[in-house]
Amino acid sequence: MFYKLTNRLRYFIELSYNGKNFHGWQYQPNAMSVQQTIEDSLEILLKQRIKILGAGRTDTGVHAKQMYAHFDFEDTLNLENLIYKLNAFLNKDIVIVNIHKVKSDSHARFDAISREYEYYITQKKDVYSYDKKYFFSKKLDFNKIDEAVNILKKTKNFKSFCRTKSDVTNYNCDIYDFHYEIKDSEIIFRIRANRFLRNMVRSLIGTILDISLDKLPIKNLPEIIKKSNRIYAGPSVPAHALFLSNVEYPKTVFVK
């Protein structure tokens, strides 16, 4: 038994997943998603249909080092036991890191104060990590990359980097940090913000790479941002090298 009778409670699931075999986080008809996989497992273990709501939506093929989702249950759960059984039940592509008891009005999406993504590029062919890094062998101009990153860090309106026909009306995002690091032949971009638009990180990185290769002049970047139209920005880089790496919440949402 997982529980004893009490009032309805809310829980945050903390998890990681390899997105290679999923059609994104969010439930889709006729396609397997991370959300549906976890909901199906919870239904079997808790003997009732459980709906979970994630901190965000990752696209097909995108991974998560850290994702949160909340669900409600009318009884107190034995969390250690539930974590163990979920991990035994779920396939190798998802791991439940923890389950946290939170306040009843806590929300995995709306209470998140920041999210961070990482994008991995390798300039050396690597047969052991080809499905986790974007192999990009062309010579990059890091001075131009620095200029582009500095402009984008000061940007608020990211409509030019949002997938067309997205179901949003607010295209403003607050960028808290945007930088990259170089490790041998590997380049890792990290961007942290209060929120992200659909396809935003992949189109930002694609635009930066085009600027580095002189396919887009750096002087055109402010105008691309101003036009608020996806057609003027660079192409999206592949999904398989993108990771949701961190989701941050106020400590006050958690119940000790």
C-alpha cells in the first residue's frame, strides 16, 4: 500500500528523460509522449487515472536533465516506495529522480521562476555521442558569436525565434543568462530565462551559427529581432542536442 486516507494533496515529480524515442513531452493522439508514459504508469500503480502537468513542453527528440510535473492525489503517498516502483515500471528512457510534497496551490509551470537549456555542438565526429550532440565541423567565428549572444541577452521580444502558429500571444522573455563554453572540440551553449517560446532555443542557436558563418550579417540581427517574423531568422538546429537542464522554484512551494 502506498497511502493512508487524508485530504487531497499535490506532488511534484522530478525526473530526467532521453527524448529520442518520444514525440515530445506533451500528450499527443497516436504518438507516444513522456507525459502519457508517466500517466499510464501512475494509473497502474495508483489504481486510478492520474493527470500530470509539466513545467514546460519539450519538442520531439529533446531531452531533459531536469523536468518537473505536478499531480494531485487524495491520499498521502509513501514517496520512497512510489519512486522505486515507478523506476522499476518505466522503461530505460525515463528516470524518476524524486517526488516532492508541495503546497496544494503550487503549480509546476506557473511557479517556476527560471528554466535553463543547454545545446551541445561537437566539431569532431564522435561515434559515441552522435545522438546527443550536433556535429558541426565548419569553422566558427567566435567574435561574431560573442556579439550575437550579447545582443540576444538584451532582447525581450523573441517572436522572430518562435515557431509559427504557436498558441501564444506574449512573445516577451527575460533572459537571465546566456553564454557558451568550449571544451576541446565541444561547444556548449547555456541559456536561462523566465520562460521560453516553442522552438526558441534551437532557432537562436541556428541564427548564431549562420552569423558566425557570415550567412547572416551581425549588423542585421537587431533588424531581424525588430521584424518579429520567424522567416528572417536562421534555421533551427537539430533537436537531439538540446537538453532542458534546470527548472528553478521558490523554496516556499515545497512542504518539508
